[in-house]
Amino acid sequence: MTDRDRDGAGKPLNARPRDELGRPLPHDAEGVPRIPDDLRLPPDEAITEAQRLLDHGMPFHAHEILEGTWKIAPEDERELWQGLAQLAVGLTHLMRGNKTGARSLLRQGHDRIRHYEVEAPHGLDIAGLLTWSEHLTDEIDRVDPLPATPVPRLRIP
């Protein structure tokens, strides 16, 4: 018998409370509200909610929102949404102090979204996100400790 939370099919559930950076807390701790695993928002709602979460220092939760939209996106936009989610989780790793993971995910996200720069869908500021991720990746390698990490702007102002 195991003490892990599982669904009816035996799949592990992710029921532990989490902090603002998505780190698991003890079962009896008070965490921040979770993003439901099955939440799938249309693009405009996902961008608005992800930006709100980024602005409140919760890039892990923004990643969860973007990942949900990635799962329902049309084939020609899946790489875009995957890249946006990777940028958010890269920022999460950086805020957790994991520079290696941050660098890797920021580069992967950058490389996925760059193909959308010419005709950016949904009012996204792809050029700005590319500049943001390049600058942040350079700073990770150059500056220790990093100054306050700027929050990316998803849409063109």
C-alpha cells in the first residue's frame, strides 16, 4: 500500500499544496490556489491570465495556463504555446535559483517562438519576448547574483 494520492486508474495525483513558484509544500500547509490540471483557456484568455500571474510573481502558474492552451492549440500554433510555456517555466527555475535549468528552458522557449516573429498571432510581442529571453540568458551567464528579474510582457502594449 502506498501513501501517494492516486486516481481510480492508479495515476499519481498532484494534490499537495504548492507555493507561488510551484514547489510542493507539506500536505497540511497552506499553499496558493492551484491551476486545475484540466483547465484549457482560449488564446486571449490564456494570455491575459498568464500575464496576470507573471505580474504577481507566479511564473509556474503562468506556465500551467500556457501549457493548457498548448494542449488544445491548432497544430500550426503548438510550438508557439510550448515555447511560451517554456519561457515561463524557465523564469520559474531562475526564481528558484536553478540557473542551469533556467538557461536551458529560456533557450528552448526562445527557439520555439522565434518562428512566429514575422506574423505574431494574438497580439503577442514575440520580438519583445525574444529580446527579453536573450538578455536574461546573457545575464545568467554574466552576473552573479542576478538583479531583480524583469517580468516579460506577452502582448504588444
